[in-house]
Amino acid sequence: MAEARAKREAQERADRLRVFRKELAELDRQQILVLSDEQRAKLEPYLDETLAGLAESYDIDISESQKQLSLGMRIVSALGGLALCAAVFLFFYRFWGLLPAAAQVAILIATPLIGLAAMEFTSRRERTLYFTALIGIVVFASFVMNLYVLGQIFNLIRTPNAFFAWGALALILAYTYGLRLPLAAGLICLLVFFSATVFSWTGAWWESFFERPELVLLGGSLIIAGGVAIPHRKNAEFPGVYRLIGLLAVYASLLALWHAGRNSFLPMTAQTIERFYQVVAFAAAGASVWLGIRKNLSGTVNLGAATFTIFLYIKFVDWWWEWMPKYAFFFIVGAIAIGLLIAFRRLRERVA
């Protein structure tokens, strides 16, 4: 954890030095700030040595091309982990029926434990954690398969408690090694556990929790609040994951209630509930944009703006699609899109 924080701070310093060097070159080109030969002879070696030292100590990116390659490596790591999960599943599926029950249980228990040992081994020998993240995906998938298959072997009744166990493991992996993908998976599992458990208290079968979108709405709101309340000094990127998962859950549940007011707990007519949640949807998206601008959260601003636009277009379809000529509909939608671009541009200028 401390090493991950030190690496993040080193990367931020390297980014500042690269920007400083580029801006200094531009100032020199415009004859605004021209360094003497003596000053340049001292500055350039200092910048080169500092960047090289940071790269050697923390294995960070000191150029734009390296940052692009690192992004590609993260994508490859995620895809590779998913591919290995599929390979493990298909391998066991091919030979699973030939194994006795004792061997099946032993394999199910040993697979995630071996993966955990591999994660610890790789995390101590690489600073980028690409292989650790890849193995982490396999560990999580193995644990999911573990509980699912054990339940089938011993004919156990399915409960939402499995999602709590899966989510707990994913969060442990995320906070132990500073990995965002397991964090997202863990939050989704805990969201399902919360919604399904509360839904089961009504006497209904827990797997139908999606029929009550307000439970997902409440769970997503709790995730957003958790990202704010939980301190993340050592994992500065984690609050963004909380916001992403929480906002997606909130927006998805509001969209579900948009045309399905009958699934609400509110004691009102379905039409009144739908209109109410349509107003709430626009307010939630607008609030995301406003708070994102206030707190300088670009991801929240982008997600809120995109969701607001989607909600607006859905409302246009509800209003005009049935009776308006299609060419007129798309013409109006295009004109409104131009208006939104102008509005967002002015908002951007005001923020600047």
C-alpha cells in the first residue's frame, strides 16, 4: 500500500516535470523566458537525472508513449485474466465428471488458494502489478466457481450470502494490492447482496430483486456515500470507482422506474410514480454534472452529461415518436444536440 502511494506520487512528479519541460520550451520559442547557456546546462541534466531516477526506483512512465503503452498493458492484463478464467472453466468442465467428489472439492478449495499465493509472489517481484492484477481476476473467478459448484455438489439452496462472500474477497484483493477492477467487482457483488437481502425480507424470492429497482437505487446511493465517507489516502483512484459503480446503479434503476412505476414501493399511481422518477432522473444527472464541476471530477461530469442527454432523448421519444414524421423528429433531435453543445461550451468557458 505504501509502495503504491509512493509510486503514484512519483508518477505525478514525473508528469509535472514533463509538462514543465514542454512549457519551458514554448516560452523559449516565444522569447518570453530565455535561459542562459549556464542555466540550461544545469537544468537539462537535472531533469534527465530526476526522471531517470524516478523511472528506475518506481518503474513509472516518463514519456507520453510510455503512458499509452501502460494503458495498453492494463487492457491486455484484464483481457488475459478473462481468457484464463474461461480456460480454467472450460478445462474443468471438460474433465469434471470424471473426477470423484473428494477430488472435486479439493480442486475447488485449492485453486483460489494457489492463486492467492501467486498474487503475493508476483506483487513482491513487480512494481507495475500487471501480472498481479491478471492473477487477481483468476482468483476471484475461481472463488465464484468454488462456491457455485460446491453448492451444486452438496445440493445447497442458493442464497444472496454468496454475493457477500464474493464481494468481501474482491474488496480484500483490491485494498491489499491497490487494484481497481476487483474493487468494481466487489462493489457490484455487495450491491446485489444488499438489494437481494432486503428484497427477501418482503417474503419474495431473492433472485427477483431486480423487480424492485428502488432497492438498487438505494444500494447505489450507499456506494456513492461510501466513496465519500471512507478515507482513501493510499488509493486515490478508488473514490472514482465508487462513484462510477454507484452512479451507474442509480441511473440504471431510475431508467427502470421511468416506464415501470408499478414496481415501486411508493403508494401512488404508476403514472405519478413514473413522472416523479423522471424528474428525479434529470435532477440526479444535473447534480452529477454540477458536483463534478465543483469538485473537479471530470469522470463524474462526463457520465452525468452523457446520462442527462440519454434521458432527454428518451423523453423526446416518449413525446414525439408516435405522431411526428421521422425526418422531423431526427431534425429536431439534431438541432437540440447543437444547442446542448453550445450550452456545454459556454459552461466550460465559465468554469475556465
